[in-house]
Amino acid sequence: MSALTALIFFIPLLLSYHRGWYLLFFVVLVLLQTIFLSTMIDSPSVLGLVYDSIVYCQNYWLLAWVIGESLFLILSLVFIFYDFEN
């Protein structure tokens, strides 16, 4: 469900050049993904599950997903807070 949410928000995030709209879509996407990830897993924490899945199961697709999400978060924060107009 988290991946479907990211696909739905992909086009608005890609086409929003105004920082206000981008920030709105970004916050909604992060909140929805957090809600979906936390309700999907009952007992262990999400970070514990990701760590165990990568270390013990050699699930490198999950590692690629974590790196992609981290890169998306960093680049989004750069776009939101960096002043591009010189």
C-alpha cells in the first residue's frame, strides 16, 4: 500500500514547481507512508523489521528501497530549503 501511495503522489510531486505545493504533497506522502507502514506491522518495529530483513534474509531490494527513500527525503529537503535564485 505504501508503494501505491508513492506512485499516486509521483506525478504531483514531479510537476509541482512551487515550494508550497511540493511541501504539502511531500508531508502528506510521508504521513501516509508512515501510517501504512506502522499499521501493516503489528509486533516488531519497522526499523527492526527492515534491519532483520536485510541482514538475515539478504533482501537487497529492501535495501535499495531504503536508499531510494533516503535519497528522496534528502533531495526533497534540499529543494524545500535551498534558495535557487541567485
